[in-house]
Amino acid sequence: MSTDLRLVRNIGICAHIDAGKTTVTERVLYYTGKNYKLGEVHEGTATMDFLEEEQQRGITIQSAATTCPWDHHGETYTINLIDTPGHVDFTIEVERSMRVLDGAIAVFDGKEGVEAQSETVWRQADRYNVPRVAFINKMDKIGADFEFSFNTIKERLGANPIAMQIPIGAGDDFVGLVDLLEMKAYYFDSGELGAVVEQREIPEDLVEMAELWRHELVEKAAELDDRLTEKYIEDEHSITAKEIQAAVRIGTLGHECIPILCGAALRNIGIQRLLNAAIDYLPDPTEVPAVEGSDPRDSDTKLTRPNSDDAPFAALVFKVVADSHGDLTYARIYSGTLPKGTRVLNPGNGRKENISRIYEMHAKDRQAIDVAHAGHIVALIGLKNSVTGDTLCASDDPIILERMHFPEPVISLSIEPKTTDDKKKLGEALGTLQREDPSFRSRYNDETGETIISGMGELHLEIIKNKLTRDMNIGVNVGTPRVSYRETIVGPAENVRGKFVKQTGGRGQYGDAIVNVRPCTAAEAEEMEVDFKDNIAFIDKIAQGSIPREYIPSVETGVRNAAVSGILGGYPVVNIAIELVDGSSHDVDSSQVAFEQAGSLAFRQACSQAGLALLEPIMRVTITTPEEFFGSVSGDLASRRGQINDSELRGVVRVISAEVPLSEMFGYTTVLRGMTQGRATSTMEPAEYRIMPPNLSEAVLTHS
């Protein structure tokens, strides 16, 4: 690994499902010398898709990290590359990768352009301010259209695309590309797996088209750099390729433009030029703003860490993988150095962690290193108490880096072990899976004796189930998928008392708490500057010590425990502010347990008085269907309580954006295929929780 941060790039490859991310990554590994033969997704031999499940389905499920060298401008660069999934059920994998990357390559299908999931990934990159280079892939596909795809990036993503290349031919006739900076044509010899690139003059029939695109490139570059504007007005031909490149780099780093490249990964065309562009236009770790965090001793004090070896050590854990030799913890080092054998602090839980070994990763293979530097992405062994989103830092200079945003699971199912032996293994296995995947949850229901697992979608839970049965050899019976409902209150309730008094022979129990409750959103909690943990704000308003201070945390614990188990149907209660306003205590009989019970009683009674309602998850659904089936698809959505927000005609297909309750969407893809002769596709992601109509919530509650 290079210690000169100018020669390091931390980049991810992200896109809509089936745009060809993993194929692009395989080519990168081949040309950088990391692989001696090409792995193929459709043959199940892709290096980065090394899980059996990934190879069978031909999709990426977990982001894989790898480090590879690339020679450019006469220097050897270190590229830390992360291949992310495209399927919406694994959006968490994209989210956590974006959080630690400095730049991204967004891959688009040359025929489809911007698709539904491309927009989701784009929004995630926007959230973490990740500069991007776009690669229009599959130019060898029948119907591929560079100009159409280019325009969709402008129209659907609201980006400012700048073409750096145009294709020579399309579909079966696609043979190479024209570099608009150098105004040269490049042909890739498919017989040599694209490793041999031949430079020629631009074909005559493309000269005029290339001139038009070149003019637009120069014009956009001049808009990005004031010094070039004057030059452009005087004589646009006096602007050099180097000046254009510098202006586009400034624009890319400032999120003002997106350089567009093209190629066909499967036919090995354009990947080397894409790697060069990633180095030319995406930032090195020193060009990204210093990472921000807060002081664990005082969360209001904001701290920063520069991307430098000389600064105090700070790193963010973005992935944990259970391994036969102990957990493999992936971390991005933002500042300082980390020699193996070091003890570091996890300021989130106050625990010290030992870093026994450090690895540079190449998909599932690894290479041990003695010290990791700022700006690098490495895998660590030896950590016992750190999970995704945790910070690791120097004990004498602590900092907590901003945590990641993890969506709430929307779908759950019950599983039960087949034998006593399976029961022992199941608890441990679920703990492992939860450490690996923050969007997966599991809990044990004492009343029914069931274990409930929750995730982001049907495919997500199916993969979890397969991991348990096939990879971990645990026999389980699985129930049918169920929607993860929530409960909330519809109005306020004031001065509701929860009193817990128990007299036994000896010392009794006495706890008394009076509370107010009202509906509350995350934005309101932020405005009031109160912690909105698990979507509940607890506000202490005790005056004149009517409840001794040591019992107030016990009341909060009682409230939060009651909220988890729910009131109406056992679903978690959310979006509530609860104020502890008064109460009383007994000198002898009061205890933490008594006040925990009082808090629980007060909360339940207050919520019942305020009026309870069931919330259901609403999904954002995007359907792409041939125009002739639009009527039947929209009619079917209406029958599922769906609300169409937008419908747009793109050529001969209609793209419908709708919001539909998850409970109405089980098995939808099969129905959609049947309705449209298998020609429509759909993607679905969680949007929000909304109050359910009373007649339907009654039906849910009678069955729960």
C-alpha cells in the first residue's frame, strides 16, 4: 500500500441491479494483475461474489473490499475498491460503503439509462457528498443508446453530465471509443481480453459527431473554471486537454459535474480508461474534507480529524464479517496510524480493543501488514465489542465519528429450531448475523416462545434463512412472512399516574410516577434537543425532587421496556414524547425495580388514554411496464390500496412510481409477471410508516 496519500483512491462501484457492477469489478481485478483469469457473474465464478448464494443467484449480496495497484502517469496508485449490491433489500451495504468512500463509479445500463435503483444509490451518494464518475456500460447490448442514457442522467438525476468519451458503434457493432480530450479513437482487441488497446484516428463518419461533443466538453469545462472562460470567449481551440482535465477534476470534486465514460465490461472494452478516469477525477484522501465527529465527554463539542498520519488515530468500523478465526472487522482509517498489537478505544461503549492483526483484503483472500495508515481501508482481527458504525480512536484523544443511518426493518417471520441442539446453536448464529448486518434484527417472544427475525424484504429474509440452514447447518422451521407493524398515539394525555405498591412481610415496594404523553417526530425531538432513541423522546421535568434523582433512569427504563412490547398488539410503540412531571417516593420501600414498574404502568395507561393506532410500513414501488399493460397494472395497484404519485412514458415503456402498503405486496413480482407476459419489472424500498385504516387494523389485531 502506498503511504503517499496522493497515490491512494478509495472508490466504490454502485448501480441499479444488473447494470454490470460486478463484471466491471472483475475486469478491474484482471487488468490490475490481481486476477490471472476473468471471473464471470453468469458462470458463478466472480471473485467478488464469493458467497455460494451470490454465485447461484448471480447477484451481489454483501459489499466486498479489495486493494489493487494501477499504473498511471508513470506512478503506481493504490486503489481500495468496494463492489456494492444493487438489490434494494441490501441497501444497507451500499449505505455503509458510501459512508467510508471518497469517490464512486456509478454504472448505468447503456440501453436502460437511469433506472429506479440507480436513483436510490445516487441519493445515498448525495447524502455522504461522494464525488462520482459515471460509466455507461453494456454498449454492446442490442438497443444500447449512449445519448439516451447520457440524457437520463441529466433529466432523472438532475446531474450535470460531461461526456469524456463517445462510443464507436453500438450493439454488436460496438468496437471501441473516441476520447474527446485527446480526439483519438481507441480500439480494444477482444481476442486479447481487451488487454491490448490500439490508438487510431477517429473514423470519418464519426468526426462531425466527435467535434460536436468536444465543443460541449470545452464549453462545460470553461463554465467550471473562471480562468478558462476568458480563453473560451477568445478562442476555444486554445484550451488544452490538460486545462480541460483540471477544470473537470475541480468540478467533480465540488459536486458540480459528473464525467461520463462508456464501454462494455463483458466485451472488455473501456475498463482501463475508466480506471484512469477514476484516478484523474476522483479525490485522494487528502482532498476530502476533514472527517467530523464529537467529543464523547461533551457531545456539543465538535471535533475534526485531518487525513494525516500525524493526527491522533481515528477510524470507523463499516462492516463486520464472522470468520472461522474470529470476527473480521473492516475499518476506514481517517487519521493517524495503526500498528498491529495496538490497544484502541471504542468511545461509544468505553471499551478498549486489541488489534492483534491487520490485513489488506482482496475479496476473500488477505495479506497481513504491520501498520495501517490514514486514508486506507483495512480488515482488523481481535476486536470483541465493536459493530458497524462504531468509532475506534486513540485512548488519550477520543472522538466519536458520525454514525450511519440504518433503516428500520419492515418485514418479519417466525423461526423455531427443530432440535435442542439446533436451539443452542440458533441464538449464537443470530447474534453473529446481527453483528454482520445492521438492517437485520432478531428477538425472542416470551409469550409465544417464537424467535422473530426481521429484515428489509422477502429476499433479505430468504438469504438469512439460507445462511442459517446451509452455511451454519442449523435445522429451523420457518413461518410465513409478516409485516412489522408499529403502534403510536393519536393525541395527548396529561397527568397520568402509574403507581406500583406491593406490601409483603418485610420490606415492600413503592414507586409512583406521573407522566404526560404526546405525539412527536424525529424533527421535533431534534428541535427540542432531546434524544430520540428508538423513536421515543423521554423528558425529565421533575421539580423540587418529588422523585429522587437516582430513580429517574429507572422510570425511563420502565417506559422504554413497555414501549418495545407494545400495548395494542405487542408491536413497538413509536413517535412519542413522554414527560415525567411528578411522582412520590417512600424512604424505605422505594427501589429501582419499583420505579421501573411505575414507569411502565404510567406509560401504558397514558398511551391508552391518548388513543392508540396501528402504523403500517408503506413501500415506494417503481414499476417499469410496456405501455399496453399500464391500465391493468395501475388497476391492480389501486386494488392494493396503492397511490400512484407519478407515471412517465419513456419510449415504449411506462414507468410508474407509487406508494403501496407492504402488507398488500407479498408475492407481487409473480403477479406482475403474469399480468404483463413477464415483460414488466418492479423495485420496492421502504418509504415511511403511516396510520392504518381502523377496519384493517382491527383485522390485524384479531389475528395477532
